[in-house]
Amino acid sequence: MAIKPKLLVVEDDEGLRSQYRWAFPSCEVVMAGARPSAIAAMQKEHPPVVIMDLGLPPDPDGVSEGLATLDEVLRIAPETKVIVVTGNGERKNALKAVGLGAYDFCEKPVELEVLRTIIERGLNLHRLEDENRRLAAMPARSPIARIVTANQAMLKICRDVEKLATTHVPVLLLGESGTGKEALAQALHDLGPRAKQPFVAINCGAIPENLLESELFGHERGAFTGAVKQTIGKIESAHRGTLFLDEIGDLPHPLQVKLLRFLQDQVVERIGGRQRIQVDVRIVSATNSSLEQRVSEGTFRGDLFYRMNAVTVRIPPLRERGGDALLLANYFLGCFNREFGRNIRGFTEAANAALAAHAWPGNVRELENRMKRAVVMTEKRMIDAADLELAPAAHAAVPLDLRAARLRAEREVLQLALARANGTLSVAAKLLGVSRPTLYGLMEVHGIEFEPGKVADAGAEPDETRPSME
């Protein structure tokens, strides 16, 4: 037998309450005659829809008590659909209630068929929104804990990490700050055979150079001034587990030599000691800088670089992950609502547009911090762009014309293929699966000029490397 949805009726008129009690057979009707009983019923029954008379005691001839009850109901459960009932000719009060968050209104004398329709719409919308909230809050959008994504490139990285976790090969994680490198490093440990052993992380750029060697390799008592006791280093502490070297590009050159020696024979010597200690450690490293460039500049050893990146995982920045910014924003909203005891309903259209348009230089970490601040500080039920301290998007609405959307997508794929071809039009045509004449025609349609290493929009100065359209 299907469970009936609960319907709370807040009405002080006994005659109407009796009528309402039997008017909605598809719902389990709960009655309240004033604000205290209405709030108690909300906290106990959690009804998805509420019918509320604005004229409640002790102000039955006004609307102050009804509006105060509406405000408190929505503060307890902002997702509730409140249908306000008001006297004939008091439409302005009903509109005021809608402005405060009511779902809809109905004027007296009430037509039950109309009210049933409004209730059914409210129940359906509540179910739909509840499902959307549940899906948005699900952390299992990727196979890896702490990674929330629906982006195909990011999902592939998660699958690759699952495969790599079962091996012992060193892995180098490349990505901008805040993209989730530590979460992926933790996953490489947690999903593999070393999961029950230590996971030890150290930020090579956050520790002064004169202390970093001791942090990594440990020291014996008396090895230097202030060494009053023997200290085990991070490498030794990670025995049989995983050592995560974050910001490996900042490792000083003398320590690069010592780390390379360790990677070759898995043996450490504490500072001031002579004992060679055999350890079994898997190395996962990460950086937000170009190690290839540092190798060419001579600031990072090439032999260490090649030893550490048996497999390289490149993590895309948030701005390249499609709709992940909106997905993550909803996920963090649910997390912070629970953490701080808030009941913020969602995002305004302006906030959604700003979230989609922002470049996110700080990536997921920046989004998390902006969401935390917005949830804590906002006094409204919906987060706006200003709460996120984001500028309103220049183009809040994306055109929904299908032909225009196809043209936009076609142009983006053309530009990507031309960029990957790096000056070879035959390669670009092969990537696109078209002939060279077809490629020339498409470039002309979209006003794209092409030269090796550069894709320019129409309007740029013509170049003799542009293919002839004749």
C-alpha cells in the first residue's frame, strides 16, 4: 500500500478545518490552528506541502501572524511548498507572501478542485526537487571518494587511478593548485594493497630547506644543534605504505641527489647516523609547475624526473571540466548546510550563471571556500552571485537555439583539431574524419584562419599560410 504524502493545514476556522480534513483523500492531512502548533507539526511530520491561512490568531483580521508563521516554516524546511489562503480582495497580501517564499496562493472562497490541482503540482515539484538534491549531494559521482565529477576526462582519470592503485610504480600527478592532487594520491594508497599501512604526506615547498632533509630522512641525537633526540623521517615512517611528495618541483637540488639515491636502492641513512635502513615505500609525487621546463633550465635533475614519473596523470583545471562547477557547488551546499545547521535552498539564476562563467583560478579549493563563506554569511534562502563574491555573468542565459548550438560545437571541435594538428592540415582533416576540401569549407564557414601553432578568428590579418579556397 502506497504511503500517502503528508499535508499540513494551518487554519483557525473550525468549519474550514473540518472541510479540509476530508477534501484531500490522496494525502494524510495534519491540522494546526496557530503558529505554535504549526511549527510543532512541521518539526514532527515534515510535510512537503502546507496550506496556510494568513489570518491567524492573535491577528485573525490581519496578516502579520500568518506571514511570521510562513517565515518560520520556510526557515525550518525551505524546500516545503507553502500555499497561502487569503481573503477575497487581499491579493496584495498573497503576492507579498509569494515574494517571501510561498509556493502559490488561493483566494477565499476556496474552490477545492483548484486547490487540489495546486497541491498536486506542489507535491510533484517537491518530489522532483528532492530527487535533484539527492543526486546533487551524492559523492559517488566518481569511483573515488572526495572526487565529485561528471566530467568524462576527470572520470577517466579516476578509472586510471583505480588501475594504478594495484601496482607499485611511482606516479607523478600534474595539475594546478586546488585540482585535487592530494585526493588522488590518497586514492592511489587507499585502493591498493598498501591501504592498511601508513600514508605519509609532506609538502616540499612549505618546509625550510635547512629542515627538509631532517623531515625526509630523520636524524640521530646530537647530529646538529637542537637535535636532542632521535627522530624518524617521513620516508622511514611510510615503511610498507605510501609517501606523498607534494610540490616536488620545489625540492632543493642537494636533496634531489639524496632522494634519487633512495629511489634507486630504497635505503635511507638518518642525518648523523651510519646505519643503512632498508624501507619499502611507494612514491607518489605532485606539482603544479612544469618539471620538463625545470629540467631544461637545470633546476631539477632529469634522472630524478624520469625516475619519478613512470606514469604521469594530468589533472584538468576546474574551468575545463564542463558543468562540474555547478555540480560541486550543489554538493558543497549540502555539506555546509549540514555542518553549519543552515537551510539554504539553492542558487539564484544569477549565481548559477556566475558559477558557470567564472574561470576558477583556485580550482575546487577556491569554489569550496567561496561556498563555505556564502553559506555562513548569507541571510537569504537562495545564494546569489554577490554572496559568492562573483561578478554577474556577462551573458547569464545561454541561447537554446539548436542550430546555433550545433554551430558553436562544430566551431569548438574545428579549433581543437587545428590546434592539435600543429600546422598540418592533413592531420587536422584526419582527426575530424573529413577530406581536406571539406575542412577548407568548414574553416571558411566559421571564419577560421589557420597557421602553424595558431588558430585565429575571422578579422585577423590574412596570412599566406592560409589554405586557398579556390
